[in-house]
Amino acid sequence: MRCRATLALALVLAAAPVATGAAAADPTTRDPARAPAGAYSLDPRHASLMIRVPHLGGFSRYTMRFNRLSGSFAYDPAKWQGTKVDITVDPRSIDTEDNIFNRTVAGYFEPEKFPEIIFNSTGLTALEEGRGQLTGDLTFHGVTRPVTLDVEFNGVGPGLLGVGTRMGFSGTGRIRRSEFGVTAARPFAGDTVDLLFEVEFVKK
């Protein structure tokens, strides 16, 4: 009996540092002025870009996901409004959960001629604490046009087990694919494309 009690106590003590480290991974502040300066790179394992397109005039919004993203920005808390973000998306990584249809949709983007979708930010405006609008140039299907994204800063804090520093963001936007020369699948798919993203960046 005493052996079992000793073993249980040992397991609790062994798990305590793990639990403490996991709790330490929570964001510590949503104030961008308190985030550490430095270069940040996108964590691809914690990056999601979803797109939704009206189906047959609006019966539903068909949802797809791009699986391969990369990006970075240099951060200065004293001048955070001037942060420049660069994001690259692989159009071949579109995921509809149907491998055959994935190739069909990717073909609409003509990835052999236009192998990257690129967003370069041009400005950041704070609307209220933790929220703002990020403007930038989106290059898609060989066409570059300005877009505006609504962004929420989810906070900055240590990573898993308290290691490193990471920032998290959520956001939305909307484009018209016809403005980028992507008109395939009409009238089965609508023109408006809703963008939804969840991303984390890690300090290098």
C-alpha cells in the first residue's frame, strides 16, 4: 500500500513541471507595444488559411484550405504600426478533402505559370485594443491588387514549456476572384471569396 502511495506521489511530482510549463505558454499580453522586438517567422504547423466560395448562387459557402504557407516580419514595439508582413501561399496546396478535386481547383489557379500567391503589407491601422486593419498588395494569378484585412492580435507570450516567444493573430478578408482573372467554374462557384486565417509567428 505504501509503495502505491509513493508511486502516485512520484507521478504527481513528475507531471507538475509539465503542467506548469503548459500554463506558461498562455499569451501574457495583448498590448503590441509590450511585444519583444526582433524578427518573427510564421510557424507553418500553426498557420491556417481557409477560403469560402458561394456554391450555386449561395446554397452554402464551400470551404477549402491552403496547407502550405510561409511568412515573416520584423518587429519594433516602438513603431509597431509600421510593421511589414510578407506571406507566401502555395496554390498547389489547396485542400478540399478530395484529392481529385484538389487538382481540379489548383488547376484554376494555373500554378505552373503562377506558382505563388503573395501578400505584402503596406500599412497597419489600429481600430481598438487588439484589433486593426492590415492593408497590402495581394499578387494572385499574376495580378496585383490592394486588399484590406481585419486582424485581431491574440497576444504574445512564451511558447510550449516556456520556450521562445510567439505572437498569434486571427483575421478575415474578402476578394473577388474575377478581379484576379480567375473565372473558372462559373456559375457553379460565386465570385466573392472570403478569407479566414489563424496564424502564429515565432521569434527567431
